[in-house]
Amino acid sequence: MQALKELEPISVADYLAGEPLSEVRHEYLGGTVYAMAGASEDHNIVAGNLFAALHSHLRGKPCRAYMADLKVRLQIARTDIFYYPDVMVACDPRDTERYFKRHPKVLIEVLSPDTERIDRREKLLSYIQIETLEEYVLVAQDKMEVTIFHRTNNWQPEILRQPEQQLHLASLEFSLPLSSVYEGVKV
């Protein structure tokens, strides 16, 4: 991500008004916007596999799966932050906004060389402060490796590397073998 040079911070209202009109998505951190790079084919396949499985699993239930273009909004130390997770599941009836959610239950990021450090550190530290978040998942795209952080396990990482291992999201009563997460990707 690359910061756009601005003399003055951008207000949340201006960010939210401009984002639907922009050809490029931007994440927002306390008045500064960061352009997001395009994703690779493997990134899209992995995110799509996860979204499709979650969407199907959640059919008829109060939770919904969202992919890529819906933001999550956080406020940390009175600083507004908007991120675009690759896949998000939200269930909270308080989430009535059209372009973002404040109360996700599950957040998933597909790692890329440009974002891995941010996803593993900055976003992890930010996301675990969301009161409704139960699981945060990091999915490598260049090798078979999924890291799951569960609130119920004090956010300690669980790392999966074998095709037969299950990505299990207890909060959603959802499981998916890694072979299905990586279907269509050469890893």
C-alpha cells in the first residue's frame, strides 16, 4: 500500500463519499488513505473458495459472508480505521451501514508479499480489539498454510499445513479442508 500525499487529513465523511467513486480501493488510517494494489489470480481463487464455502454454509442463517469490496470500520484510541478484509462474516443486527461493518464475527486475509507484514501485525493487533470478532484467519497464497487466531484461545495462532487438515471456525460451526481452500491453486 502506498500513502497518497495530502496536506491535511481526509475526513471520514470525505473518505466514505469518495470511495464508491474511485477506481482504486483505499484503506483509511486516521485521516490518511492508502491505495490498495490489485490481487493475483491465486489470491482471488483462494478468497473466492473461502467466500463460496462460507456463503453456502450460512444460507438461511443470520450471518452473511462478504468478499473484498466491503470495509470493516474500527476505532482505536479515537482514531478511525477502515480496512478491506478479503472475506468477512458479520452477524450483528447493529451493522446497518451499506459500505462497511463494525461488528464482524470472522475476518480472513489472503496474504501477499506486499501485505503480509501488515496483515500479521498491524491488522491482527487492530482486529482483536473488535468486541464481536471470534476468529481471524491468515491464508498464504504461495504455499499451503493457514493460520487461525481464535478469541477462545487468547488469540494464539493455530497453523495448518496439510491438505486433509480442517479450517475450523467454531463460531460459525464451519469446517473446510485445506484441499478445498486451495482448490485450483498450485501450491
